[in-house]
Amino acid sequence: MWLWGCLTPHPPIIVDNIGEGRQMEAIDTIEAMEDLAKRLSSNLPDTILILSPHSFSFRGLTISTGSIYEGDMGGFGHPEISMNLNGNMEAAEDLISFLDGKIPIRTYHNKITSLDHGAFVPFWFFRKRWTRMPSVILANPIGLTREEAYEMGKALSTMTGKRSWGLVASGDLSHRLTPDAPAGYSPDGRILDERIVEALIKGKSDPIARMDPETISRAGECGLRSAMALIGLIGAPMDVLSYEGPYGVGYCIALGTVDKPKSGTTKTHPAVRLARSTLEYFLDGKNRQRDETTNKELSRPRACFVSLKKRGQLRGCIGTLSPVRASLAEEIESNAIAAATSDPRFPPVTSKELKEITISVDILSEPERVPDKEQLNPRIYGVIVSKGSRRGVLLPDLEGVDSIDDQLSIAAAKAGLAYTDDLEIERFTVERHGESDED
């Protein structure tokens, strides 16, 4: 049973004492890694499969087994920073048996197996926060094609058994983001990173699968296969906690949870179920389903938009750009009612209409100031444009909004502003959850 999967970078410079002050250039990454460790601390699995592109490798997925994994930061000038983790041979044998025949596999075994920096760095953050350390299995996906890595993740999502699992997909993105980057500069670096972040947000491999192999090669990455395996495993939109490119290298941290539905239920996200039950209660007096308000994901303050569509056409949309209520659950309830009754573009929704309406909930990240519009991407980022007291917002990945200028001009028009260079611009990411026609 899989509980969660996450993408982590692995720059040794973010480990205490190694950066010698320069780690502050990656403060967003450090804070997101600490947040990730905190989020996972209450849902620790029995065993963690960590994918690192820097461990021992052959063609295919190379699984390095051992009773003990040990490593240190000696290669980066600090051998005193060390770590030992317990392996699990029984779990490793189960994993190997399950994947055999599905993807190419090679195994490498030592009683004491080396823990490379791709595995060391994320576990260094985890170990500081967690009350116990799960057993570990180390594998290198670098010998897989991106398609094989994705299929491996999909296969893992079907694995059953009493043991609980977590996936740590370790990998940095492009190493060629700036002229002073370790591998030199390539404009393809930014393209690859945007596609990977887009794929994580959508929970779909399409943005990466469409890429030309030459573009990927010129981007110079080490984490693409780790990310593809994670996307295959989760198969749903993920929460991107941070992305930045200090030192000319892309670092992304993302988390997806595996929510196995009960037999006979749909896979509709708890946020959407809460929005619908709120409207059913408000519009036609049905019994209230309050189970979603106790969901941990909905208990934290988050901003959101609730959108209503009828036969594919917008019927109402209301949201907040920053949380104004104590929890995301309360934010959803308030915005759902407002979308149905208070959107000035539409008459109030009636109870008879509700069965014809599909609901989506967009959960927003905290907006960040953008000094250069080239840091936008209408498929990945929503935008907020403002001047004085006027402010306009546009969600990402909207049909017909294909360029940055399109996105900015529409957002400006919504605020009653002309699209000019003196607007203040902020961007945000969205976790989009919606009902399908089958739901």
C-alpha cells in the first residue's frame, strides 16, 4: 500500500555547514524541504523506496540492497556529517519480484551499501524531523527510458500487501539555467523545468512526453526519470511546494498522496466533495456530509476558487487570493455558496440546476512577486496584476490563453486596467480538482 510520493532535489550545499553561507541563496528550497518533512512526519510508512540518479547503475532500474545504508558528506569536505539507515531485504525481494517482467531490472547487493548524496540530502532533512526512520530501499532509475520510468510508477501504484510504502523521487532538474551554471547555459533548461513542474501540478506525463528528446538532452538534468516515476505512481495533481533555480540548477519539491477510495466510491477529491455537499445543503436542504471538514489537507488555511459549469459553460466562479478563513474547508464552503449565488455575471443557481452542474476547486499557492514577465507561463502559473487599488486575477491553464501577453492583458482588463509595463505582477500555482462526467 502506497501512502505518498514526493520529488526532492539533492544539492549538498543546503545541508548545514556545507554551504558556508551560500545556502541562503536556496532558502525557498530549504524551507520547502523542512515543510515536506513536517507534512510527512504524521504519515510515516514501513518502507521508503528512494530513487537516486547518483547511486550504482546498470541498464534498467538498478536496485541496491543492503542490511545497512551508510554515507557521509566527505566528498563535499565534511566527513563528520554522516548517516546510517536500515535496509529491508524482505521488502526489497517483494519489490524485485513485483517489478520483474514489467521493466528492466538489475540488482546490486552488499551487506553495507553506500548512501550517495542523492539519497543522503533528503534523508538528512527527514531525520531531523521524524520520530522514527522507516527502512529504506535504494534504486537508480537513470538506466530507464522516461517511458519506462513512468510505466514503473504506474505499475507500483497497483502493488498491494500489508506493508506501507513511500516514494522519494530524488533528482535535480536542469543544470543549465544560467550562464554561470555548472554545465553551462541552454535556453532548453528553462523549458524542461517548466514542463516538469506543469506535469507535477497536473499529475499527467503529457507535458514531458510531448518534448523533443534533443531538447531534454540539451537541458542537462538528472531528475527526469525520478519525476516520471512519481507522476506514474500518483496519477493525480500534486502540491508543488517550491521551485527555484539558484546556482543555475532547478530545484523542485512536490508531494502527492495516494488516496485509495473505498469500494463503490469515486475518486473525486475531498475538496470537491465538500463543495458539492455544501451546495446540496444550502440549495435543497439535503443532509450535510461533514466528513470532509475533518480531512487533514483541508484543515490548513489555503486560498481557493470554486468554479461551476453547466454543460461545459461557466455558471459561476468565486475565490480568494489569500486565505481569509481558519481552514481550507471553510474557504471552500464560503466560496462555493458565493459562486452559486453572488457571481454578478450570472443569476443565482437553483436547486434544480445543481444536478446539471459540475464543480471544480482550485487550491492556490501563496502568490509571489514577479519582476520579469518571462518568469510566467500561462499553462503553469496564474497571475495577479495590480495598480493602486485595482487588481485582476486569471487562473492558469485556461482554454484560449496561449501566451504570457494574452494572460496579462485579460487579467488587466478584468481589473479595468490597460496592459502596460508598469503593472505589478504576481504569480501563483494551482492544484486543480474537479468532477468528471462519470462522477
